[in-house]
Amino acid sequence: MLTNQHLYEYLEDNAHSLADNWIEALDQGDKDDLSVIYTTALIRAIQTKNNELHGLLARTFTEDAANFQKDLDNWLRTISTEIEYLQTPIHFIISAFYRLQGNYIEAINTFYQSNCTSYSAEDLYAWTTSIYTHMEKIILAF
């Protein structure tokens, strides 16, 4: 387990802005496609699920692996039956998850840069590897 309460708190404090970044990161073609497919309400529903995922991912740094995996599996089961995801072309879902992963890694790097005297490069590597591993499981679940 990669217990780090400070990293968890930092990620929790920034979860909402991280989740909001996914729509701004879409290229114009994707934005045009999404606006044809979705209403604003549906896009907001997907953003809500992204917010939940950010909160869940942050907990990987405070919870034991078994509890975290159980919660992640429950989240995946929930979204796999929701209309917003069932109607979304798979390339949009995968692209959104990769953007989320990139945003998360960037946030972890920012945290590390601000606290590099307290943590080692090995800590940074372990944190980012954990996110890559969890995001891989999420993407493969789709």
C-alpha cells in the first residue's frame, strides 16, 4: 500500500478542477461530435462520474489494496450500466480516461515538486505507477 495522507489530501483538494479539465482538453472535432451526441445534462452526468473516479483514485494512497479494489470494481460495475457510457463511442471513453490519467500524473508531479524535500524519486515512481496500473484496469474493463 502506498499510504500518503498528504498526497491524498492534495488530490482530493484538486479533484474537482482535475475532473473539469477533461472537457476542456477535448480537441475541437471531439467537442463537435460530443455536442451532436449529448445534451449539456448528459455531459454533466459524465463529468460527475469523472469526479467520482478522481475521488476514488485519490483513495489508493490511503486505503489498503483490497478495499480500494472492491470500491473500484463497484464503480466500474455502476458506470458500465449507465446510459451515458453505453451511448458513448468507445474511443471517446478511452480518450477521456487517458486524459484523466495524464491530469492525475501531472497533479502528482506538481505535488512532488512542491514537496520534493519530503519525498524521494522512488515515492514519485511508486505513485505514478499506481495510477498507471489502476487506469489500465479501468480502460481494459471497457
